[in-house]
Amino acid sequence: MICDFLKTCCADPMKFIGDWFVLLPAIVLLLAGGAAVVMRNLIHAALCLTLSFIALGIVFIALGAEFVGFVQLLVYVGAVAMLIVFAILLTRPDQLTKSGSAFSGLGPAGGAAVGFVALVALLGFIFTSPLAKKPLPASASAPVADIGQALMGDYVVALLAIGVLLTAALVGAAVIAMEDKQP
Amino acid sequence: MINPLERAPIELLHWFLNLLGSFGVPQWILTVVSAVIIIGTVIGVFLGLFALMSVMERKILARAQNRYGPNRVGFFRWRLCGLFQPVADGIKMITKEDLVPRTADQVVHFLAPVVMLIPALMVLAILPYGRDMVPADLNAGILYFFAVGAGTEVAVFMAGWASNNKYSVLGGMRAIAQMISYEIPLVIAAIIAAMVSGSLSPSAIVAAQGGFAWGFLPQWFVLTPWGFVACLLFYIAALAESNRSPFDLPEGESELVAGHLTEYSGFKYAIFFMAEYVGMFAVCGLLVTLFLGGWQAPLPFLVVVPTWCWFFGKICFVAFTMVWVRATLPRLRIDHMLAFAWKFLLPMSFAAFISAACWHYAGRGPLAWLLSLAIVGVPYLILGTAFSNRFAVSRRTYQFSE
Amino acid sequence: MTLQILLAISAILFAFGLAATLSRSNSIMILIGIELMLGAANLNFISFWRFSENPSDLVGIMFAIFSIAVAAAEAAVGLAIIILVHRRLKSVEADDANNLKG
């Protein structure tokens, strides 16, 4: 069986590499995401989350959506991950929690159970739905020029709304986190 | 009238690949070999530039301070003006003891230099080194540059936090705050050049600066009002992104020991050092591509000089000015630094953006030039006078001792 | 490389995010879980775009771009709120913010 696998690899190396170009970052993504969820040390969890963002960006690039991949890297890794890390540093949860445990609410078992149920339900839908049985088109490309035309053409209302939203979020976050002025 | 030397690197590569192909090597191995050779050449050139820069910076700083720099280390009996200093530095760095604090986070401490160096090297892939000499001609190249450059911030945080040292954490947080603040004028200045060229691909941006107006004036973006302002913004933001003086508070020896690099010694420090310089060259390269015309010659009769010579010559010139600025200006305080980014550079970058758009839509004629000059000059005068009193040196007031 | 494998990967990531949001006590970990769920949804969009019959329609790409922007805004505001709560309560545990309880 390994000989067959190697034969298919060497027959068309570019396609083989192309498939694993998507699957390898996807495996890293799942491992990093899982690690981010169970780690007790908050900074390690944030760094695993950053790794999962990077892996997700690479998956997007491998799937042909390069613009989305680069935006993912720029926004999530460069901004959101740094925000999370800054918040962890500013709130310094080194001290033990009052209950001494990193889990609360449903607890680790409850959370895992709910997650497992959701996963089983989703996988059931995925593997039985006819929508998911599409063949792979030869290639899909989204040149940046087309994305720009679409953003300024069909989706201009959404673009302006996002601008307003981001401005509001910027001003709101700055006001919320501002120190109270000394009287 | 193309100088044969200009096509020499590419012709050499093709000759070697044809040679391998004539031995029956399959096509996909040839692709891999071609990629490896190109990557090796680019990295080799930039590491050589890094080595040269480390000694030339010290010599230029020294001359600015009216003294000689390193001028002893040579080869056997010849002094060679101290140009073999990087070899001595390298041997020193490798043989130094690699100290890691016992309470430091071992894994993160080990990975931080690696995470710092990888984006700095990856970013070199999209720069056009000469005519048709881009290692990877992505059509979203500028976006790739900034997306990959975001990895540097993660590395700075990792280095600062993992050292388990208050000075390192403080230095790391200040470094990240500085990098995030100055990333916005950097990206907007790059977007201005991309907007006028109509493409995010660096080779298209270089091509948009081609040709000579009136037969002899180059049409580089830096020679337009909005381009000049955008180039300066990009330059200042690039100084801040590379943590170079006057923005080197994160590494300030007098304030924070060495900031996020305090607990790094030996080869790990050498990797940080290398990553900083390679990042500096990469961002110089992007500045040259976006505003200084890339590999284009400034005057028509200078086209005989190979294009890659022009590119590296321009990079060296910009790097020289960065060292010059380091020798000249004092270090900025952290609150001054952040205020400068958010209250001056950001509005000026918006003004340059609007100015570039107006220049394009007013037809790129004389009226457009005057209009763009006004749009960029009026905010500059207003912001300049509004902030000039704040940063003036004032009489020192003592808060706690009366 | 089938659509089902990509959707399964995104489902697993979503399940991880859901488990984190429901079971961790630190509010920043809850936010990390939310970000994982948003990332899984983005992966869904891009997978369906890749396998669509008309990729030049760019709907999946647009949705993903706007989703990333909204997630960034939400992370910023959420973390600002967490910092404010920490300033008042000196704690970021979700269980400690119980002034309105009972």
C-alpha cells in the first residue's frame, strides 16, 4: 500500500504537493486550536491561537483565496493576536483564581461533551448532505483587481458600513479602556 | 543598448538549468533547483549586505562623531580598513555562552529569534531586484509584505515575555505599541503608491514609474508632492518599525537595559541582530520600489548601468541615510513617539492619500500638481504649528519634591 | 481534497472553539474560543467558494473579508471591556462578575 501511495506521489508531484499544501497547514491548525483550548497557561494559549491563525491564513492561500489569506495574516496575527496578548499582559492573571481552576461554567467535561455533540451533528450534516458532494473545479482565482472592483461595485454599501463599524469600534474601545481622569 | 551584464544572473541560471535538463533531470526537480538557487542567492546577498552594514554603520557613526570606527580587523597581514570586522563579530557571537534564565519559558525563549528571522527573510521574495528579476511575482505583493511582516511583532512579544524579566516585558510591550502605531502610516504610504500605479504588484509599481518626462526627468513618485510626503512618511515609519534610532527606545541601553533582548546572548542575539538588519534592508528595498523608481535609472544615459546595480545602489543610499539619521537625532521618549505617530503621521498620511487621488483625477497636469501640493502642504503647516509648542523644551517642574 | 474534508476540518475547529467558550473561566479564554469559531466559519466560506461552479462571483471571498473585519472590531471592543472589568473587579474570571446576581 505504501508503494501505491508513493507511486501516486511521484506520478504527479505537483498535485500531491498541492493537496498537502492544504492538508498540512490544516493539521497544524487543528493541533494548535486544540492546544489553545486546553492550555492552562494563558500566554501559551494565546501563542497557540496565533499559530492557528497563521495556519488558517496559509490554508486560505493554498485554497486560492490569496487576498483573504493575506488579510487574515495581517489582521488576525498582526492585530487581534497582539490585542489578546496585550490584554493578557495588562490583566496579569498569574495569580491563582479564587476557585483555583482554569475551568468553570460547564467544566471541562461539560464543555467537551457539548463540543462533541455539536461536532457529531455537524459531521452528520456534512457527510450526508448533497451540497457537500461537489467535485473540485480545476482552479479558482480571485485577482486583487477583481476583488477591488467588487468591493467598490456590488459591495460598496457593505464596505461603507464596515468603515462606520470599525470607526465606532475604534472610538468605543478607546473610550471604554481609557483611564478615569483624576479629579 | 542593454548591458550584457544586466542579464547575466538570469542567463547564468538558465544555462545551469539547461545543463541539468540535458542530463535527463525531470521538470519538477528543475523547478525545485531553480527555486533553491534563487532563494540561496537572495539570502546570500542580503546576509553579505548585513555583514557589510554592521561594520559600515559603526564606521559611519564614528566618522559622524569625529573618530575612526573599527579599522583593525583584516585578513592575514592586511588591515583592509577593518572590513573583516563582521568575521570577528561572528566568531565572537558563536563562541559566547548561551545563557537562558532558569525561570524563563524555555520553549518560547528559544523560538523567539527564529520567529523573528523567518518573516524578515520571507519578505525579500517580492522585491524586484532588476528587470524581470522578482523571485515571486505575486499580484498582491505589497499585501504579502505587510502580512508576513506582522510576524515580527509576535516575535518581539515572545522575546519580551519569555525572558521573565520586568525590563524585558516593559521593553516588549513598548516595542509592540510602537510597531503597531507606526504600521498604519507605513501601510497607508505604501497604499498611496499602489493606488496611483493601479496594482499591488511591486513590478507593476516599478513599471508605473518608468519613462522620462521631457526626455530627461525621471517619473519616480518621490518627485511629486504627494509622493515626497508619502516617501518621508514611509521612511520615518520604516525607522520605527525596525526599532532604529531615533525610535530605538525598546532597545535603549540607558533606559531598559536591552529591552526585550536583555536575556539573549551569543548566537540568539546574533539572530535578532541579523533579523533587525535584514528587516531594515527589506523595508529600504520596499521604499526604493515604491517611491524611488525601483531598478530604474535616474537619467536616460545612465541606462547602461545594470538594473540590479541601480536597485542595490539605491538601497545602500537609503541605508546610509538611516545611519546618518541615527548619528544625528536623539532618541524619542515613548509618549512623544506614540503621539508623533497618531497625531502627526496619521493625519499627514491621510492628507497625502487625498492629495494623490486629487492629483490623479485632476488629470496629472500643472493644475493637479499645484492642487496636490496645497492639499499636502496646508495640513503640514497646521499640524506643524499645532504641535511645535508641545514638544518644545520647557522648564522642568518637579512633581513630588517642592 | 474534497469539500467534505475541508468542512470536517472547519467543524472540528468550531467544536474546539465551542468547548473553550463554554468551559473556561477566564474571559480572555472565552474570547479565544469565539475567535476560533469565527475562523472556522471563515474556512467554511472559503471552502465553498473554492468548490463553487462560478468562482468569479467572489461571494465567499467578500463574506470572509467582512467577517474578518467584524471579528477584529469585536475583539477590540471585547478586550476593552475585559480591561475595564479588570480595573473595577481586579479579576478577569467570568464567575467573578456577579454583582447583578440573585
